[in-house]
Amino acid sequence: MKRLLASATATALALGGLLVATATPASAHSGEPIADCQSLTVDLWAYANGNGLTVVVDGQTLEPRSFDGRFRKTYPLDPTQDHTWSVAVDAADHDRYDRSWNGSTTACEAPEEESPVQVGVYVYPKLDADRPAAWENSGPQRIVTSGELPLPERPWDKTWLVTPLDLEAVREVARTIEPDVTTADLCTAWAVQQDLVDLPGGLDDLPTDIRYSPDGDHLGEFPHGTLISWDHQDLANLFPEGECDTPERPAEDVAAPSTPVVPTALEVCGAELTPQDVPAESEEFRYTATAEGVVAEPKDASVTFSDETAGLGYVVAEDGRSALFPLADLVPSEEECALVPGEIAAVCEGDVPYLGYEVALPEGVTVDEENPLTITFLHPNGGEDYVLTDQPLSGTILWPGASAEEPKQWPGFVRNEDGSYTETEGNYAWTRDGVSVLFEVNPSYSTVVDYPPATSACANPPVAPVAVEDVAGPAEPGGPALATTGATVAGAAAFAALLVGGGALVLWLRRRAHA
């Protein structure tokens, strides 16, 4: 506490001429929708848990749902039609972080007719065999065949669809996804996605693997503006009549089980998993960075996961064709990324209450801002919090409701016209009986410390009335508009002079005592 008082005094003397700016809240939440003539992509990140989301396209509500932290999803649009859309986020941590967007799209212009376009044909197991073939009902997809053709005059007539498909060719590809798949499975629980695209590199740019992800982080997704038309059908509809009754060949022998490589742990708090953080592709496995963690997939139907895989931390899927190393096991824990509190307490300078504080970033964490800290006095009954942004990691701030300049103010009191003070439930009186103060460096590091209000003589106004001044009592602001962190230039100078005078008086008394 002595060190805090000394620090607060030195700060007041050194910063006597500091101009004071009103702080405003800074949201760490990021992302916004991206729309073009064929899709609407909603990409949100750095949110708390329990947020609400509403997505509306052409008056039809596609979501409501809740999401935690990160949400990304692409909604296909009919490229031959104009559309209107809106997206609204109800942030869980505070109403001030609520966001809404809206816009419209116009129908796509057809590519030049002389440009060749491509068709990719992908087979996949349906996630739910009883539901229709659809993107959201798609398991891992793998290409069966492809081709180039002139752009059809009316792509959505779907005259470009490839049919029929060869059962043996499909079965060979399907067994690289599910080694034990049967003809009955293909004819009852599998489907086909066909995509008409205009890729700069032609057929060479067609992905061999596509994977739908509920969080929108899809594998093999086509670049914006290249997808012209698409179609989903049950696989049985694309075989020649009676083909589903053809006896199937026995599956090839399965090689010895293999063990995937364990990903390297991330050491920096708040870091996101990137493709550079996954193990290099091997003869047996390919690795993909997803929102859930690192996914290992066999490159061939003959490759299976060994018993040691689970012991290394991977979670093997029920079908045995993929394994997830959870993100939570790769990033530092919340405890490792919490702010490190130093001395934090209510202090008095003269008759004015302040909050003195010291916090430090966890080891290995750096920030770009000079003043990255947000300090929030949390209202105990769910009322409006008191928020200061853009603060240094150590210093002193005026207690909410206090004023260091004339006419002085104290939390929980209002100054009357005759110069006297009356106790009130306003003017941040709720901070006087012990208040929680939250220190945050968005988006990932925070710690909460409980503080009592100042209890010395400086906590209350003088009992006797002072000179009558026509000064109205302070009104508690609606929000963080009262985010002033110090006195004005004149007030700070007076405060510095008071501290210097007090120090001189103490020095004089000590010398007299020793005389």
C-alpha cells in the first residue's frame, strides 16, 4: 500500500498538466457479414458465450440460434435472383456490443459464353440417411469425376448434370471414405453433390475433398464468385436402372493400423490455430486445422487408426475415418492466460478517493496498445456498470462519483445549493459497500478483484456547510460517458500544490522535533 500511495503521489505531481479525455468503450468483438450474388457469409469472432444470432434472407428467418465465441457459416443464395438480408447479434456480455447489419444483392451476371466452365461430381455419406441429400446433411465428400463444357445459357436448368454414374467407380472412391461401405449403403444412405464452377485454373483447381462444417469453416470451399450452380441428389438416382442389385467386389485387405502425429501445442495466449500449426502430411494421414482442433484423416481406405491414437489425445470418430485432437488441449489454459494482479486498493489523496492498481500480462503475452486495459466497476444489482477504457497497466483513477476539483463530490452524496451535502442512493452509491472491479485486456485475459470503498475521512463530504454556490448535484450518466480519469488541468495543478504543501509541512515538523 505504501508503494501504491507513493506511486499515486508521484503520478499526480508528474502529470499535473495532463489533459483529460473522456474514455469510450471499445468492443473486442469482430467480424461482419459478407454477401455477393450467390452467398451470404456470416463470420463473427472474439465474442463471449451465450450470444443470440438472427439471420433473415428475403423475409425468411434462417436462424435463430445461439453461439459461443466464434461463428462462421455460408448461406447459399439463388444467383439468378435479387435478395435482401439482415443479420443481428444479441451479445451476451453487454447490450452495447449488440450489432445488426442488413443489405441486398443483385443477380449474378453470367460469365462470358466463350469461357469454359467445370463440373465436379462428389459422393458423400449422408449424416442422416432418412433426410434428403443436402449440403447441411453432407459427410466427407470426395470427387468421382469431372469435366469441362461451354457455359449453359440457363445453368439453373441443370442440363449440365453428369449422369449416369458407374457403380464400380463410385464404390472405389466411397471405400476411401468408409472402407466397409456396401452396395446397400451406397443405394440407401449416400448422395452426390455436383457443382458447376468457373475456376481460373480450370479442372486443376477442382478440390479432391470437400467437407461441410457446422461452424462454416468448410474444407475445399470454392472461392467467392466461382460457383455458378449446384445440385444434390441421392446416389441411387444416378445409377443405371437395376445397378444397385449388382454384386459388389470384396474390399481390399486393410493394412496395419497407423498412428497420427501429435500437433505442437500453442504457447501464446489468445492465438488461433492456423494451417501452419498442423503436422506435415505423411504417407498415411493428412491434417487440417478446424475450429474444434486438428483433424487427422487417412489418405487411403487401407489406413486405419492404431490403438495408441486415443492415448495420445486424439478422439477417433465412430466411423474410424477421422480423429480430432481437441483445441482445448493445444492452447494455454484460462489460468495461464489470466492477468496477474499486483497491489490493488482504494486510496485517499487529501480528501479525494481514488482506486490504485497494478496488473501485469501473463508470461509470453504482448499487446500492441500503450494503454490496453479496460477497468469496469460492476454494478452488483445488474444496473449500468462504470467503465474506463484505454488505461495503462498500473496507475490511479478517481473513484466513481468523486471529484478532485471544486465543488468537490463524493460517491453516494449530492451537493445542495446551500453548499451542504445530502446522502443519496445515486451518484454511484453502490460502489461504497464493497464493489467488484474487473480488469480486462481484450479479448482473452481478465481477472476480477473485490474492492471495498474508501473508509477514511476522505470518503465523505464535510459535515458543516460551505459557501453557498448554485451548483446542481451530479447526475449519474447512462453508460461510460463519465469515463474521466482525473481532474482538469487547473484541478490537477491545485491537487499537486496541495501535495507539495503537505510534504513541506511534514518536513518542517520533523526538523522542529529534532531541533
